[in-house]
Amino acid sequence: MAKFLGQHFLTNKNKLKKIVEALELENGDVIIEIGPGHGELTLELRIKNAELRIIAIEKDKELVKNLELRIKNLGIKNIKVIQGDALKILPKLISGRA
């Protein structure tokens, strides 16, 4: 994990559930999560609605590998993890070039 990124991880299950409950998510919605870290919020979103399409953008290569492995081991579909800088990736996502 890259210490220079100043990473902090939200792991409190109650807080994660409150965040997800506050969202008005519908089947087929696309969520762009910036900095998913270990995937705590990502997976909580999937528990709430398995039909969501989630694009998770993470800068830390080690976290990307770990999250991809976790998603694969859980057999979760509709989650794409992209390694890189969200400020550079988001314009490509919006324009459809990513």
C-alpha cells in the first residue's frame, strides 16, 4: 500500500449501511466509486442491490489486485476495477473512451 496517498478506510459496518441506505438505488444504475480501497462500500452496495453496475477507480496497484481477487473469489459480476488516477480516467469514462 502506498503510504504517500494518505489513505483512510471506512470499515464501520453501521456507517457503511447508512451511506448505502441514503442512496436511492435502482436496478441498472451505474455507480462510480473513487478510491474503493478494500471494497467495503463496494460490497455493501452489492448487498443492497445486486443489479448495480459498479466502476471502482483505485490508484493503489496493490489495493486493485486485492479487490479484483476478492470480487473474483466471491463470484460477483458487474463490478469493474480500474487502476489509475480518477481525474484522468473520469473524462474518458464520461466520453465512452474507457
